Amino acid sequence: MSPAQTSPPRPRARRRRFGWPQRVFSQVLLMQLAIATGVTVLATGLFLAPLSAQLDDQAMRRALAIAGTTASPRLAADLTSTQPSARGPVQTEAERIRTSTGAEYVVVMDTRGVRWSHTDPAAIGRRVSTDPTDVLAGRDVMEIDSGTLGRSARGKTPLRDADGRIVGAVSVGIEYDSVRDRLLAAIPGLLAYAGGALAAGALAAYLISRRLQRQTHDLAFSDISALLAEREAMLHGIREGVVALDRNGSVRLMNDEAQRLLGLGPEAAGRPLDEVLGRGRTADVLAGRVTGEDLLTVRGHRVLIANRMPTDDGGAVATLRDRTELERLGRELDSTRGLIDALRAQDHEHANRMHTLLGLLELEMHEEAVEFVTEVVGVHRATAEQVTEKVHDPLLAALLVGKATVSAERGASLRLTPDSLLPDLLVDPRELVTVVGNLVDNALDAVAGTPGARIDVSFRAEGRTVVLRVADSGPGVPEERRELIFTEGWSTKALPSHGKRGLGLPLVRRLAERRGGTARVADGLDGGAEFTVVLPDALTEPDPVPDVPAARPESAADTAARGTEAAADPALRGPEAAAEAALRGPDPEPVEEAR
């Protein structure tokens, strides 16, 4: 098969179709040229239309002025004292004036309409060709008319003697061809000005269109419409928040996801960013007052990652990603790893205890074996009972028992202060779990590796307000950093598995401030750091206590029942079970777990 047969057929050349251009640049240029041409033609026509009438009026007034100058009493005396002749004084004076003024003719007539002067001496003594009635009646006449010398602009005025009597009239004509010549002579200059204006307008139209071409990237109107539709679909369809700002820092647009993440509505468009969001890190990040990539910020109960890109017009576009779930999963992973480490240590310790117990039994030291088991079980039970006596909320008590186990495995002692007491009246126990968990975790990190590491936790109820204090024996917080540590994203620790830190303390302060409370840090009694969190309205009003019989001594059945309850309550079954129950408990909201 020949190459000609195997080659694909060439597409037909598309015939160029002439019509209305599709590009924005071309359409705007043509429209502007059409407007400039129309305006120029209209202005030229409006100028030329009255020009002819103005030239006629000027010619007639000039003729009348010459006639008025000619009609002097001296000429009237010559008219009444001589006969009409080609060499008479009237003809001589009229020709002198005609020659000096450039008029076409100067005709002097008597009251009968007989000419006493004319450019053609043969016409002297004959009647004029037009009706002289109006001028001989004493009225000035201006007109465009045709006579023996052709078409002319005429001015006629009565001729009076020294006594004011009308003895004749003077008629002066201006050649009409000179008027038309003046009109035609004015047209080229006018057209030149009009052409210059049109050229300037065309140049301005071209420059404006070129600028528009660059700004629209030489798109057609249909392309722009499609791009706008696609942009709207994309902005409202993607799962990232997009906020566009103008050069003044006002919100230009905000897609649906951004409204959801920031807790705003469509009414935010057109308003200043600081007015919409209020003062805070989120507004600072979006406004560009905090620079960097993947900036961490907290809005309400959401953990957000923000990036900001400036635009050519001085504004900016910021994107927001919701990392709440990822942060929660990362913290759960860190907690799980900590629990695994604690369980591994517990397993090692449990194996040692079992080996010890086995050795005592093999040596038939039964009493010593019973004492050993009783001592081991008593230590764990004492820790759980100490917590549950002072903290009556089961979720918080389980958390503290688990944290006590983890602290012990990391070489630190976690204890409740003797004056601690928290009733089971918490409005939102998970909120306090978030606060306590974050503060204890930070304290554990602070005291890690230090001799005699100790963490003291204190709860105090003042009416419906809960006052929490967590003190440690670590190095403390320098005074210049005591506000900085409550900033989102700031941390001195190494990055965890989920890649972000600096969330715990900002969330603690945010939870406190949301209830109208405070979160601050100061020096502890032992030189470490002491965090104090005040949570107003964290407790409910206690129910009225009904009258009950006096308590009786605990019987054996009660002891057994209490043992059954201890088996059902994770906080009373030992530190490991309490810690596991705390981690397996109901998932708190994202903001409450982020730390």
C-alpha cells in the first residue's frame, strides 16, 4: 500500500467567515471606533449647518454697513442737484466706495427707482431690477437675491438729505460666490480638525482596547462567561475554604466552605476583614500580618491551616483547610503510643511480680505470698480511691488515674492536693477533660528526665466556678514567654507524628475565655510552672438533698456489692483499666480533644 493511501486524510481548510469578531479586544475596539467616528461626523455636521447661514448674515450685514456709510447728506445733495450720468459726482463717489470696500456694486437711486450709479455706466438712468418700495419707505433691507449682476448678498438703506427727507436709496451688493468660497475654504480646515480628533479618539480606543486585551488575556465574551460559571462551580464545589480580599483588606468573595469553617454568612462580603472576624490570629493570618506557609490557626472549635497568596491588584487570596479531624487522630495516636509504652512497662512489672509470687509459692512461703499480693493490690487501689474521693466525676477521675499510671512509668509523681474537691455537677465534663489532659501532658513533658519529678493537680469549686491549678517541678516558663506559649502554632517541643504542635495551651485559653474565664501561668512554689484556669458556670446547681436515714455500719454484703461496683467502674478496677476507659470513652468534640 502506498504512503499516499496510508496517510490520514487532511482536514479541510476552514473558510474564513467575516462577521462580528468574538474577542473582547476586537469588539471593544470596533465599538469605540464607531462611537468616535459618529461623534466626529455629528459634531462636524452640527458645525457646518449654521456656518452657511452665519456667512450669509455676515455678508448681508457688511453690505448694509457699506450702504449706510455711502448714504451721506453730501451724496443726497449731489443726487438732488445733478443729473444722472456716467461722469456725475454720484457715480464717481459710488465707484470710489465700491473699489475701496471690494463690494460687487454700489447703486444709488432716486425716489422713482432710477439708478444714478452702477458698475455698468450704460445702466445709469434706468430703473432698478428689484422692487425698492421697502427701502424708499424708510426701512433697511438685508437679503440674498438675484439681479442683473447675478446672485448677491444685499444691503439697502434710505438716502436722506440734510433735513431728513428721503430723496433716494443706496443698495450695496456682496458677490455671493465669495461667500460660498469662504464656506468651502472653511471646510478643509474643519475636516482637518475633525480628522485629528478622530485619529486621537482612534488611538485612545486602541490603547484602551490593548489594555483590556492584556487584562482579559485576549478571551472572547463567551469564554469569559464560561470561565465565570466554572469559577463559581469550582469555588463552591471544592472542600477548601477560599477567601478573596481586595487591596483595602475587605472581603471580596468567600465560598461556601470558607463560610462554614469561619462561621460566617454571605453578608461578610464587602466588609473589612477585622470587622468580620474580630481581632485574633485568624484575622492576622488572612490579612497577611503573620507570614509563612501552612499557618496554624483556631477558629471556634476548628483547627485550620491557612495559606495566603497576594494578587497583582494589591489584594490576596487565602485558602483554608480543616485539620480538626487530622489533629484529633494524631493526638489519639500519640496517646495510644503513650498507653502502649505504659502497658509494656506494666507487663514487664507484672511479669516480675508473677515470678516473685511463683518463687514464694514454690518455697511454700504462703503467708509471705499473701502479704505480697495484698500490698501490690493495695497500692493500686489506694491510688484509684484517692482520686475518686476528691474527684466525683467518673470521666475526669478515670483520666487522672490513667495519667497517674503514665506519670509513674515516666518517673514522675502525679497527685491531687489535699484541699482538692470537685463534685459530680460538671456541665460539660469533656471540656474539663480537655483542659486537664493538655495541662498534665505539658507538665509531664516539662518534668521528663528531672530528679524528683512531681505534678500537683488541684480542683476547687467556688459556687458554679471551677478553679484548676496544675503545678510541676520543671524548669518553669520565662516571664517573656508567658503570653507567647498561648499562641497557636508556637511550641518548643519536637514535632509529633501528625506534624503540628502548639495547639494545647491555645485551646485551653480559648475554652476558658469562651466561658468568660481566664488561663494564665506563673511561677510555682517549687520553682516550676503553675497554670491556673478559671472556668465560670462550669458546675450546675446541686439538686435539693432529700431526707435519708442515718448511715449504718457497712456489712459484708455491702462490701461485696461495693466490690461488684468496683469491677464495673474502670476508675476502681486499677490504673490500667481506668486509663484504657479514659481513652476509649466518648469522643469529645474536635476542639476539646485538640491539645
